[in-house]
Amino acid sequence: MTKELSPKRWANDLTKILNAAYQVDRFPVKVKQLALDFSRQRFPDDPITHVLGDSLPDFEGALFPAADGKKGWGIIYNNAISSPGRINFTLAHEFGHYLLHRLKYPDGSSCGAQDMTTWDSEYRQVESQANDFAATLLMPLDDFRRRIDARAKPDLDALGMCADRYDVSLMASILRWLQFTERRSILVVSREGFILWARSSKPALTTGAFFRTANRPPVPIPSESLAAQRHLVESSKGSVELDAGTWLKEPCEEMVLFSDQYDFTISLLHLEDAPSRFVLEDGPEEDTYDRMISRTPGSSWLG
């Protein structure tokens, strides 16, 4: 019986192995080779034998058992995706499913971008665990903190440099930064004038600065936000200081990226350092930060 380890424990154990093996060129993690080599060494009777790319409409990747009663597993990913960082995170996600879930789900699993909005309790837990593993493996917090201090206010270029270092999407880089920052910041992802989903840092969430979109009518982005005024941005990126009452009942700095490739807009909102003095009438449903963010629909790490 395989000892059950948490997603973070698996990722941290692998990080120790990689730290010892590579004195230079530690990043990005070469997930394909790691999955093949580690599984063959640790689970020689049940290894990953293939990691292949193919055109896979409607989903990002899959973990599947060997055919015809043979032992072993394969990972397949959608090679039609143009973002190498998105592919790399998908590979790590599926590797996480192999380590964490293959015994419970012997028929394997497939993961699509739209699946991130399917939030029945068991599915949410399984996908969240695979994402947690992938983020921890690809972007170790100790290394990330050396790139961006927990108290710093990074712009999208700085977070993009981290995305390049770890070979992940900008979205994944921002989400990982939000997990350790001491700043009050919020990521808002929108399309066609409406919020798709949002994620707050812990300091922002615990002071009432968040957007709720689950099980509600579409939430429009503010008309005075930069995200709603692309004509004010010379290229795909821009930033602006906004008064209280635009995004929230307090001023903020909005940093925006318009992604034509993936048809969404990223707004990173930096709030003031001082805790917010306003109180929302409709506070968080959950008592803890971890429970709150685990229920954020559509918060895909792929981006």
C-alpha cells in the first residue's frame, strides 16, 4: 500500500531531490523527465511510461492507465496550446494526479479548462490537490520570495519574470504570489465587461476586500476601471491610480493586461497598506481563508 502524502509533502520531497541534483539551472522544473524518472524509481511496478502531446479539443491534459491489462500510466497533454507555461503546469497537474489519485481512480482522469468551474465537493478536492502539488513543485515559495519580497508591490512585468523563470503562465505566477504576499491585493479576471472570477490575498480577504461571483448573476466590471477602457492603454498593459468607489470603497492601483490570445483581461488591484475601514454587508461565507479560496469557482491556474 502506497503511503498517502499530502500534495505539499510530495512536492516538497521532490523539491529536495531537485535541489540536491542541480546546483545550477534549477529552474524551470523539467516535469516530463521528472515524472518518468521518479515514477520508475519509486514505483517500478506502476510507473509513468509515456508523456505525449496531441491535439485534444476541450481539455488540457489527462492521466490514463496502460491498455490491455499492462502496468503503468501515461500522461497526455494538448499540444495545440500555444503557451509553454500552460503546458508545463498541465504536466505537473497530471503528475500530481498520478502521485495522489491513481489508486482511488484506476480509470484515470481528464482535465479541461472548463472543468475548473465544476465544483461538486469531491471533484473540487481532487482538482485542488493536483493544482496545489503543481504550484508547490514548480514555484517553491522560498525561491519565489527571493524574487519578490512578501512586502513588495510587484507590477505585471516582475510577476511575468517569475512566470518565465518557472515556465508557467502569468496567471499561475500571480496566484502563487497571492498565496504568500503580505500586501492587500486582488486578482480579477474578466471577459466582455464581466468578472469571470477573482482571488484575494489573505490580508485583503480578511479585511473584507474581495469579490463574490459564485452562484450569482454576472458581476460587471466598473465602467471607470482601466479594464473597461482599453482605449486608454497604448499596448496590452497599463496601470492607473483609482479613487475610492471604483473597484471598492477605497482607492487602489489597477494594473491591467488585455490578453487577446486567451480572450480575457487580468486586473491586479493593489490596495493601501493600512487595513480597510469599510465593512461589506455581505461578508465571507467561510470562517477561514483556506476554505474561502478553495471555493473560488473558475480560478484556473492555467491562464
